[in-house]
Amino acid sequence: MRAIEFRDVSFSYGEEGEAEPQIGGFRLNHLNFAVEEGEFVAVLGHNGSGKSTLARLSNRLLEADSGEIEVFGTLLTKKTVYEIRKQIGIVFQNPDNQTVASIVEDDVAFGAENIGLPREEIGERIAFALKAVGMEAYRNATISRLSGGQKQRIAIAGVLALKPRIMILDESTAMLDPRGRREIIDVVERLNREEKITVILITHFMEEALRADRAIVMNRGEIVMQDTPAGIFARHEELLTYNLTLPRIGMIVKGLNAGGIPVSDTLDIEKLAGEIAECVS
Amino acid sequence: MKDVAFGQYYPADSFVHRLDPRLKLLFLIAFITAIFLADNFYGLAACALVLFAVILASRVPFGKVLRAVRGILFLVIFTAVIQVLFNHGDEVYWGGPAVYWEWKIFAVTQEGIVLAIFLVLRLALLVMCSSMLTYTTTPVALTDGIESLLTPLKWLHIPVHVLALVMNMALSLIPVLTGETERIMNAQKARGADFETGSIFHRIKAIVPILIPLLVSSIDRAEELGNAMDSRCYRGDIKRTKYKKLRFGWRDLIGFLLGAALVTGVVLLRVYPVGFLGSFL
């Protein structure tokens, strides 16, 4: 089943009717794409490529100028927006800007309270959500004392308490240290695998896209590449024109090849390690 | 900056922590009333005794409660100094002259010293009991309590729910904004800004480059927070449920009786003064 589909969606910031966006203005041009249920899709793009706008359009935080967005067969309109917001959970960039309460369980409860669930069920959902992000021991902790990665996991739990079928991470790892980033990606991958939640991971860290089923590259408000991560990273010259680089492993392969050490163009660390070991011996 | 005691919850599982927040709020009001009604040391001693019992029962370390007083240390010292220097009373409480030293409008008298001690104790008790409320009550419980106590205002179409939520969020943002202020100050210091020396006028002017970035970032923050709340299906109190329901239990009854006894006791002490210090006000 289609989880979410954008059909010919256009959107622009700034003055209406302008041919070219002004400085600070911005435009999405006739976007078409779909994500299947259970898929893990990475959306890559440089600053200002429109990838965050994508997330905000999907649950009507921003309203598209034209085109249609469908979520699990329901057209996104003013009337269906609250139903659709239950299905799509969005985790934003800054964990500090997503918490509404100071204590973990109060914050996780917020969404579940908003949709009017009975008390007992909210309690169960908090337990489920905290377990899913591995923070069940922190149920009564003060959020401001947690690390960035932990705070962001609480933000994910807050979204999970609504039991969404799609989860969009809008640069949710951008403000974290490498360890925090790994924590988040591990959690997200597990949610995708075990809870069958459709994941759209918006990021500019190429490493994170490696684990996705499919990657979409955006540039200046348009989708310019769509392929498996391996397929995308095989076209590094093209990526460079969109101001994107290779993940570290891709750089290493490229460097080795340039230095006259023949290794295959792989994104698999184990495989690369094996090949390097062979060369050395 | 790090010693902002207000709004900092001290997690523990104690009798006081489990009291109904509404009761704690009313108790605090009663306690403050008692402190102001007490016009002799016996009244204050009664208040101090009750406060001490509450602190013991709450398992909040005594040092932490004292630290709350440090926040208003300047005010305490200022009050004491003014009292000691300007009180011309001729009450005699112990052997020796009523007036120790006098020069123009200044004087050091027995009454001044006693009154200074009295006022310092009163201020300290006020701050300590207020901080006990925030140490033992999560901000959510506190705002729930306020919302519940202000329910009558709903009949006047005052949006009590929104007010409570705003308060709650303000409390949870205190540590975030404190951290942000520190970051901005450090950034300005790194570029040679000086907040510590110079005339008062100079120092006030030095605050402007802190306030402006703080304001700008707070506005950005508010927008993201709004987006995050919308995404988690927030729509005011339409169909909203509460995870934590307030319940008045046996503990609360004990607390209520204790509070009532305290106020009655202090009033009695005021009406029927006892002992040699009873009449100094």
C-alpha cells in the first residue's frame, strides 16, 4: 500500500506570482513521489534544497499552492488534517524545541492526551514508546538533564505515543554529536524493521542514507536523483554538482583507487576491510 | 546563572511529593499568610518547625533548600542592614542600653537588631517554603493544580487551559534559555565583550548584545515548538484528556489539617502573645 504520495505538488515562500524567488524566497516545483508502506527512504539535499519543506507539507504545517498529497489513501485537506497528523509523526531538528514538559513521561504523554485517549491507554503508550527508544529507565527523569541524543529519543517517543504509521525525521540528527546520531539512527532502523513504521529520513549526513532502502536527492526544490543508496553514491560526480559528498566509506574507496590500490566500489565496510587485507598481504 | 532554583524539580518518592498539587498550592498560600501574620519569634518558630518537618518528609536535601535563599541573599543583607542602621526604637530586650550608637539619621539599637533578625528569618522562610513547592511538585502537576484551582474562571470564558500550558512550557524552557544565554555571553566574551567592569550604565549597555540574539532565537524556537505541537495533534483543549488526574487522598487530608493547625496556631500566638519577646512589634 502507498503510505504517502505527492502528486504535482508546488509550493513557494515569499511573494506570490513572482517568476523567480527572491533572496530568502524558495520554491518547490511540481513534485511527484511516493513512499510505500514499510519503506525506509532517505531524502538528501544541501541547505535550501527543499527537503524540510517536504516534511512540513506532508502534515499541512505548510499548505501546498497546488497539487495533491495523499496519506494511506486519504487526501490531505483542511478536514482530514487531524486524522492525518495521527498517522504521520514528525521529529524535528532541535530536541530543545520539541519538549512541552520538563518530565519525560509528561512530555511523551502530550500527543496521546491531545487525541483524547483514556488514561490507562496513555500510560500503556508511554511505556511502549519509551521501551521502543530504549529510555524506559528515564520515565520520571528531568528532560533538561539528559544528553542531546537522549532528548531526541524522548522526542521520538513523544511522536510514537500517537502510534503513527509514518515517521518523518526532519534533520533530527543535525544537532547531535556522532554518538547521539548513531543512537537515533539505530532506534529508527529498529522501528522500521520491528514496528513496520514507514520511515522518511531527511538528512545531509550521507552515512545515514546508507541504511535506507531508497534515497532521494533534492536540489533547488526538485527531485534530481532517486535510486538505492548504492546506486546514488556510484554517481559521485553528479552528487558533487548538488553540493553533496560521498559517505566516508565512499571517500576511502575513491582515495584508494586513486592511489593505485584496486578495491571494488562498495559501501560495505566488512567487504572493504577484507579487500584491503587481501591487498596488504 | 546555574543556580536558578525556581522551577527545578527534585525527583524523589516521598509523602510530600505525592501530595495533591492543589493542596500544596493552598498550603503554600496558608504558610505565607501565617508567616506574615506571625508578629513574634514564637509564630516564626512554629512556621520554621512545620517547614523543617516538611523538608524532612520530602527527602529534599537541606542544603538544596538553603541554596534557594542564596538567590535573594542580596535582598536579605540589604534589608538587615537598613533595619540595623535606621531603627531608632528604644525597646530593651536584654541588659545594656537600648541605643548603642547614634549619628544623625543613623542608629544601632536593640530593637533594630532584633527586627533585622526577625525580617531575615521571615524572608528566608518565605523563599524556602516557596522553593519546597517547586522542588516537590513537577511543573506539570503544578500547572494542573493551578488550572484546577482556577476552573471557576472558565465560566468567565478565560482560557484557563491555555494559561496553564503556557506556564508549564515557560517553566520547562527556563533551563534551555539559561543555557542559551550562557552560550551567547560566551560568544560575546570571546569577541572581547566585557560584562563585569565599568559603570552601571556601561554594564547595562553591554546587556543589549545579549538580549537581541536571545530574543531572535526565542522567536525561532517558538515557531519550531508550535510546529512540533501541531504535529503532535495539539488543538487546544478540544477533546483533550489528561494522563495525570488529580486525586485528593488521605495524605492530602493530613496535609490539610497540618496547614490549618499552623495558621490557627500563628493567629493564636498573635492574639495571645507569650514570653518576653512577644510584644516587640
